Amino acid sequence: MKIAIFLPNWIGDVVMATPAFRALREQYPLAEIVGVCKPYVADVVAAAPWFDRMEFLDRKGRWRGVGRALRGCCGANGWI
């Protein structure tokens, strides 16, 4: 199973969401979980074991490149 999680845009909101990230990893230990966020919030979860990798939105919040990255590496099927 593959899961893409779009993290909040604000650092404090990412901190408050960490219990949800942990619960998701505990519920789906074998899933490939990708965090999608703006680069400035990635450091909040950088050392955490919840995400297999991170994809970054651009500075204007556009996700076009993220869609290509997710589709390109694993195909469109299988993502939640």
C-alpha cells in the first residue's frame, strides 16, 4: 500500500499533527508513506521514522511537480 500525506503549511500545525502521523505508521507498518509539504516545515519531521520519503511543494504551494513525482515513481495506481 502507498499513502501520500499532505502536511499542514504551518509549523505548529505539523507539530500538532505528529500523533496522527505516528498512528498512521503504527496502523500501516508496511506501507510506503510519503510526506508532501512545503520545504520549510520538513525539518519538523525530518528525524521522525513516520515517512519513507518527502516530496516538496514549491514556494507558491503548487503541487504539479509532486503529482509527477508520485505518478512517475510508482504509477497512478495504489496511492491513497
